[in-house]
Amino acid sequence: TSHHKPVSVIFPSDIRSNSSDLERAQKYLIRYGYMPPGLQQTDNQNTLREVVTKMQKKLGLKETGELDGETIAAINSPRCGVPDVGK
Amino acid sequence: FQTFEGELKWDHNDITYKILNYSPDLDPEVIDDAFARAFKVWSDVTPLTFTRIYDGEPDINILFGSDNHGDPYPFDGKDGLLAHAYPPGEGVQGDAHFDEDENWTLGTGVVVKTRFGNADGAICSFPFVFDGETYTSCTSAGRSDGHIWCSTTPNFDKDQKFGFCPSELLYTFDGNSDGQPCVFPFIFDGESYSSCTKEGRDDGYRWCGTTANYDKDRKYGFCPNRDTAVVGGNSQGDPCVFPFTFLGKTYHQCTSDGRSDNRLWCATTSSYDNDQKWGLCGDQGYSLFLVAAHEFGHALGLEHSSVQDALMYPMYKYVKDFSLHSDDINGIQYLYGAGSGPQPTPPKPTRKPRPTTTPSTRTTTTTTSVDPDVPVDPTQNPCKVKQFDAIAEIQGQLHFFKDGVYWKLPASGPPTSSIPIRDTWPALPSNIDTAFQDPQSKKIFFFAGRRFWQYTGNTVLGPRSLDKLGFEKDVEEISGAITRNNGKVLLFNGENYWRLDVKSQTVDKGYPRSRDEDFAGVPLDAHDIFVYQDKYYFCQDSFFWRMTWRKQVEKVGYVKYDLLRCP
């Protein structure tokens, strides 16, 4: 076993924003056409649930309305930039 | 499947495209090929054809760009959003944009296509052994001129196959210098630069002067990424510098030290401690072919699908052996209809190769058993050649050319011994693209790149340039020839063909013509085209398509078994 203490360096530009899953999900839902900009300000849980369900349906995911693991993984996946809904 | 609102589609089937720039991640030839294959995905199942143009306004413009790249939808750096495209229409509509901040590969790691050397542009084989040492990246070891190279087989010591790796010392791309390499040092804005720089640009592309003074000559080009180029960090595109020091320790390869996410990184100067310049070492990257095929789906009128295995599903997923999902086929055929019928399918092998008991190379053995895991020397046995440089009927006998030698097909059985090309036609280079004998004059013509030779008996004329025959500058080679008994010969390149008058040695007016229109049903990327016993042969990979003079495909067979008669 190594007696050295592991060194961890924070590399420049490696400091990512500490945005939450919810914030990242809202950005994703707006960018890809599921939610109009500004709606996230209302913080309406029921509306968000509806929108998440719409996204899950569109992407062929299990429709839970929750930001569950599968949905978060989809949000973090590399993808095409063309919106899924709308123009 | 989904189509865009209003069912946007092209009102014509002959779609044109233009590649506006290249990514430094891949050799331009690899990029051209990836896009061509991506279009073929759609042309295979529709009546659509795709033609690349170099001038004028195409239907589909293709570009690479970072962040804000000229449209209202900026990219987002590495990962996340990979590319986007617009539905059919005028202007930006139909265009496809690819995020330069991605690591573009063919999906399985860095693709290093070589130039020059003796491997005919093959891809590097990593790791490889040279002088008993193992190398996992291109190296300048064994050379004193700084050029980096790699072996294109796992063992250079044994196979001696090599090529030079992309570097700014070998070539540049785009710019205005016609691919000339960088000249170091060069002057820009009064400053001297001894390596590629991003100065003077805001798009992150690395460039250099191709003369010693950019301020005076204004000659420049963009630097291809080396195989050790980093992704992200604060040195995008710069090569790793080995060895480098990090926290006082010296590193000779990428390391995950100092990171909690185990990703490999390197410094791009000799000391991270002093300069703090770094980037992540190349990963699997994203397949340009797969992403392009998806984006071209948008450019043709398809929206995202909800079927997770469909190409038009919005998330990226690497698949090795790609085939179009029925959902995609239904979608595109809903818009454009089906093609004119299935293409001939190559036959499946009916026999398994037997392992050889004599794996040694460089013998004159005529054994035809093949162990796919054992490197072979194809110059000794035509049955082991995967793809010939050229095939031609000369003096009634079929000739197979490869790497400086040729074989003649005997009356029965496979050819037994090779003949050095230089013994018969001493003026020729080792690798030729096409050969044919004019049936009337009996003159034999050979083509290699943009040069050609004419042999009449032992008398040779050439090399002369394709210009002399009336070919445009963009015709880089002749990939095949179909001779006729009227003093004319058809010469092929890519999707076009020309008719050459052998006597006047000029291309007839009205050419080039589209091969797809006049020779339907044979592969457009055939690499050997020739006439044998009055039938036309189009070879692709290890197969041939045989066509009658009425231009009907009558057989698809193996070059190895059906032409060479290998057991």
C-alpha cells in the first residue's frame, strides 16, 4: 500500500459550475424545445413534471415525470443540437 | 419517424454538397470519405444522389466550427451538443455544422492516416514494435529530421511498412498554401513563431506561415492535429510534450495523476508546474460518419425519432457495424420514395480459411491457406492480396499489379510467381492505379496519380501529366479503364468517367459523365475497373461486379476465388 497521500489538483478550466440536476434539466428542456424560456421561473412542480414526462415519452424513456437516473443520464448524453420539439 | 412541420423536403433528387472546411482531428481524405459514406446511407434507400461540388452554391454546406460559428445556435464546447443541421431549403437551410471542440474520430479512438512511406496511406497500427521497443503513438525515433512516423502493421521490424503521421512539418490544410508545410520560424505581426499558433484568430484553429514571413507573403495554412493532440483543458489541439514535469515528477506518457476522475491528461509544455498548460489525452471520440449520417437525415427532412436504435434518435451511440433502422428507412422513403431496387449483394464466404502451418513470411511458397492473425507478405502470394493496385487484360492475359510486382493469370489455376514491374516496364513506379492495352494500337498505358506512361513494345513515352489528356486539376488519379474496339477508352475517377480518344490522346467533349447514370448497379467507389474477355469488371474490396456490354450486372463474385482461382 502506498504511503503517499494522493495529490489532487484542480486544473484550470476544470472548475465546473455547481449547477444542480434541476438547473441542468431546465436548460435542457428549454434548449430542445420541451419548455418555453421563462417557465422555469414559475417553479411550478406540476408543470415541470408534465414537461419531463413529455421529454421521457419523446425519448422513449420510462415515463415517471421525475428526474430519475435514466432521465439525468439522457440529459448528460452527447447528442444532436436540433430541438426535439418545435421549430 | 418524424418529418419537419410542413414536410420540408428537396424538390429535386440530385442533391449537391460542399465541404467548406476541415477539422484538424482527421486527415481531409478521411473526412471526405466519412461524409461520402454518410450520404450513401441515404442514397442507398432512396432515388437521391449526392454530388460534391467545389464552386457555386450547393444544397448542403458542411462546416466545422466552435462556439459562435456564424448562426444563431452556438456550440457548447466538448461533449454535450455535437452537431446540428437545418431542414431542406434555401440559404442556411439544408446545411450541417459540426462542433470543432469535439474529438472527431471514427468512434474508436484517434485515427492516424499516414502519408508517403511505403504503406499506401494506411492507418497507423498502435501499438507497434520498432527496434524491439513498443510505441503507442507516432514517433520520430530512428529519424533525425523531426518527422514523426508510425508502423502500419503491429511489427515494423518484421513487416517494414510505415508512413508519416500528420504534422505541420508534413502538410497544412485549407488556408491559401495548397497544403504546403509550415516554415519555422515565421514572422507574424512582427513577432517570430516557431510553432503553430492561435494568435490572430478567435476560432481556436492553429495555423502557421508557409513562408518565413507571413507579414510579407500572406501565405498560411492550418495545422493538422498530431496524434497526441489534447482535447479541452487550456490547450485544445496542442500536442502533448513528453517528457513533462508535474509536481516535480517526470512523465513520459499521459497520466491520471492529480485527477479524481481518472481521465488521462498531459502537459503541452515541458513543465506543467511552470506553465500550467494542459489538456485531456485523446479518448474514443465521436464517429464523424455516424454523426454526419444523422445530420444529413435532418438536411433531407427528417426530425428526431423516438426509436432508440434509429439513426435519427437524438442521442449519440457508437455502433460498429452500422445499418439503417427500418424507422429511418420508412421516414426517408415517406419523403422521397424508394430507390430503383436492391443492389447486388456480395456472396457470403462458403469456406473457412484454413490455418497455415508455415506462418513465416518472405518465402516464395504458394500456399494458399490463410491465418488472418498472422501477418503475411502479400507480394509473394496473390491469394493473400486484399486489394490490387490495378488489374488489366494485356496481350489476352489478365495481369494483377501490387506493390512493385505483378502476376499473370495462367491457363489454369492461380498465378504461381510474381514478376517485378521494373523488369518489364522499367519506367513505371512501384504502385500504379490503372493499366490498359488499347485493342487497336496494342499500346499499353499505365496511370499513377496524375502521371501516365505509354509503352509501345520496349519504347516508353512519359511520364506525362493528366493535363495533357485534358483532365481538370481536381482529377487526382484514374481508378480504372474500359477499353473499346473503336480507338476509345473510358477512364474512371470517383463518380465520373471520361472518354479518351487514344489516337489524339484527348478527352472527348461532353465528358465527364456521371458513372451512376451510365453504369448503374455497380459500386461507385470501385477501385479497379477493367475489361476481361469482353466483360466489364468493377472491383470493390475483395468483390467484383461483372457487367455485360449492355451494362447489365450479371454476376457478383470474389476476386480471389473467381478471378485468381485461389483454392
